[in-house]
Amino acid sequence: MPDRDRSPYTGNFAKGGYETVFLVFMLAIAFFMRGNPLVVYPDILHLFLLLMVSNLLFNWFAPRLGRREAWLVELVLLLNMLIITGIVRYSGGGESYFWVLYLLPLFAAALAVKLFDVVSSLLFCSLAVIYFSRPLQAWDITEAFGVTVKLSIFILSAAVLYRTALSKRRADENLTVKKMEAERLAGELADSRTSLVMDASAAEVGRLISGVLHDLGNPLAVILLSAEVMSQEEERDQANVARILRAARYARAMLSNAMGIVRGREYVFEKADFRDAALKALALVDFQARRKRVAINPSIPEDLPPAVVSKVHIERVFVNLLSNALSFSPEDSHVALRVELDGGRIISLVEDSGPGFPAEMTRKGVRAFATTRKEQGGTGLGLFVADEIIRRHGGELVISNAPAGGGRVLFEIPLSGPPAPPAKD
């Protein structure tokens, strides 16, 4: 229902049945105290049973009624307090041990996050405790202290529960907004369709890549919003949540860099840890590998020297190549990743256990939109983008097939970075 019509009593009042257990416990005490002269038996048992029925009604009505029908819930809440007043009266009045039952309506009112209900319930319970005590002029210090303690418990309990419930409601509303935004973006993504043309000119390729990269914004936003929602929910695997957030933020940074390239902004080449770039890519594809039960066997020297690269783009190359290898590798197989230093160049090799590249593809080399998995939604842009990045680094990317089967992608780049552009006359 719309927010304006939603019931303010959105707490899980019956969650765990704690109040029902508490009432049963109090009922048992009343039964075993039936010989006590202060207890009117069996009238008090009848009142306890009536209170249980009223409490169950409250728990049933509260989440189901809108704001316009909230007066029915408040009526049941008042009925609860009147029944509790009867229980206190039939168990000794001011000397009754059952005054703690007044905490139940205070608890329910506080969970409703309605200040009027909290104040009115607190006032009713406080006046009832004072009424059942002796007249003020007859109180001694001990009796006055006892009444003060009861009132203090009421006030402190109501205040703490109200503030806690208010914080919880605000957090829930924030989560609801994020969920709605995630659903909206997911809906837009589902409705969008990208037309890919196989025989595109170089200019058309640039425009299509720009569109694809732009369209990635919605799923990245969905990932971020969904992960933030998961991180605030109870009993979630925080390691998985952290991985989702890290991957989404990395992808957003990657998108920003890629869009900058489309707009003409140059790469930022600086000395960076090439090994760290490869390890970050391994962490990002780890879930995909585990889900498919494909082992990734990395061989990356720890003493690899820093290289002059655009690090985020090198990470992107590794992610593209590893993800592509995992897609083609069958379950319970393996993917190899090897990095080595050869003179002044770094050579990297990704080898999968799949069917390998078609002969035509190995003969013509990497081209945009050349893919062997159109039925899975492949666009062929992964290898193409990786090849373009390696070329910008002054390197070369080569595809081939291993003698025993499986695709191979080898690329090498100079440690010193791309060659300087020729000086202008």
C-alpha cells in the first residue's frame, strides 16, 4: 500500500512470541499463587486468558491496518491496559507483583513509533500505579520510593524503546528507498536493448563502445544499491558483501576511465605494481570461478619490478581475459595465468580448458564483435577492448590455441611504458 496509507505499526510484534511466553509465565505464577489471600482466584486466570486473546488481536491487527484504521489498533491497546489494570486489582492492587505487565502496552506503543501512543500509554500506566498505591498523604519513604522506581522503569523503558524503534524505522525507510531505486534501475536495464552491427566502421565501433559503457552505469548502480542494502541487513555474509562493494566500485572507476577515453582523455601512465593489478583481477573473478568449479592456477613472480602503466586499464585487461577463459572452460577444469619478465618487457599468458578459438579468428586476429558465444549474449568486445588497451601501452596481444586444446591469449608490454609520440615540427 502507499506510504501514506501504510500502518504505523510496522514492527514484528509477534516475532518470536516473546510477549506470549511472558504472559504464559505470568499466568503460571497466578495459578501457583492461587492460595495467596491477595489473589482473587479464578477471576485472575480469566483476565489473563482475556489478555492473551487481546494481545494476539493486537499482533494480528497492527501490521495489517492502514493509517485510517489505526484507531482500531489503539482501541485494542487500550483494552490491553484495562485488562492489565483488572489483573493488578485482583492480585493485591498496590502490593501486586503483576504491575510489570504494564510494560507490554508500553513496548507495543514504542514499537509503533507514535509519540501520542507512547505518551498516552505512559500516562495511563503511571496513573494506574499511583491509583493502586496508598493515598499520597499516607505514603512513607519506602512506599514513595517503590512508586518512584515503578514510574522510572516505565519512563526509561518507553524512552529507550521509542528511540530504538525510531532509529530502526528510519533505517528501514532508507533501505526501502534504496531497494525501490535498485528495482527501478533494474527495470530500465531490462527494457533497454543495444543494437550491435557486425560490419561497423571504426567510427561506429567507437560510438557503440561508448553506448555499451554508458549502459553499464545502470547495472553498476544496481549492484552498489543492492550491496548496500545487504550490508545493513541482519545475518549477512559480510565477506561477500565487501567483495560485491569492492568489485562494483572498481567497475565504476573502470567505467569512468573508459568513458574518459571515449571523450578523448588520455590514460594516466605511472609506475605501478603490475603484480598487484593481476591479483586484484583474480580477486574479482574468484566468485565466478568458484561457482563454476574452475581452478585458476596463477604463476606471478613476487619480485616483479614496477612498470609504467595505466593500472586500472591493466586490471581491466586481466579481468576481461580471465572472465572470458572461465566462460569457455568446462566445470571441474582449470585456467592458467602466467606472468614473467623477459628483458625489458612483461609477458602475460591466460590459457583456458575450453574448445579454443576458431581457425578464422586466429587467422584474422582480434576484431570488434567477433564472438563464438552469441547465444550467451557475448558481444566480442572483451578481447577487442583488451587488445586496444595493450596497444595503447605499446604492446601486443596475440590469440592462439594450445597444442592440447584450449584458447591462449598472450600479451606483452614494455616495462618503460608506451613509446613517446613523435615530436611535432
